[in-house]
Amino acid sequence: MIVDHNKSARGSPLRVHMIDCGLTVELGERDHMNLVKILGSLIKRDGHAAGKLMVDTAKKCQATELDVEMFCKGIEKICVDDEDNNFLESVGDYLTDICYLACKHKVKLEAAFINAALACEIMEGLASSLYPDMQVQSV
């Protein structure tokens, strides 16, 4: 739900927009904590820790030790390449890269993580369409 100021309104100065992006995620306490830890590591640009957390929180992992290390290095590279940007503004952009790395290195990602990341990508697109000048980090 998005509430904004309707400057041309004759009645109520506020407008309510209901948005349904078709995704639902119910995070239990453990899933919520895992997601917070992963996103925290990504925001701190600690890609290796984020990658390791993604592997450790997955229910089944068919990856070899080498695959896990290569996956973590790939996540680390995403963070290094993003150093000059605000990671929060580009979460959606990195989802494709993370999924590619997971497939390539046989790392199973938690569905809750993927759903949350997709929801962020959808909301990021909507927010930038509605408010092109908005800076997420200042909200």
C-alpha cells in the first residue's frame, strides 16, 4: 500500500494505492533472522559472508566445497563491483546475478529469500516509476 499527497484533490489530500505484486512470503522467526543477516552482510559489502549465509541457510545443498567457495567469491565480486553505488537501490539488479551463480555452482537458495528479493525488485521498479527522484537510503 502506498499513500501519497494528491495535490490536485478537491476532497482528501491523500491518495491510497493498493498494489498486489502476486507474491506472498511468510517468514518464520528463523527465516526472518536469516534474511536480516544476509541482507546485512550485503549492505556491509561482505559478499563472502553473505554467500556463506545463503549456503548455510539452505535446507539442501548439493554443492561441493569448491562450488561453495566459487559461489561466495561470486557474491563477493557483486559487492566489490557495487562499491560506488548504494546497494539498497539495486537489490533487484543483483537478483539475476545471484540466481545465475546459484545455478552454476549448485547452491540451493531459500524460497523465502528469492520471494523477498523479487518483491524488493517489483517495489523498487514501482517506486522509481512513481517517484524518479526518490533516494531509497533517505526514506
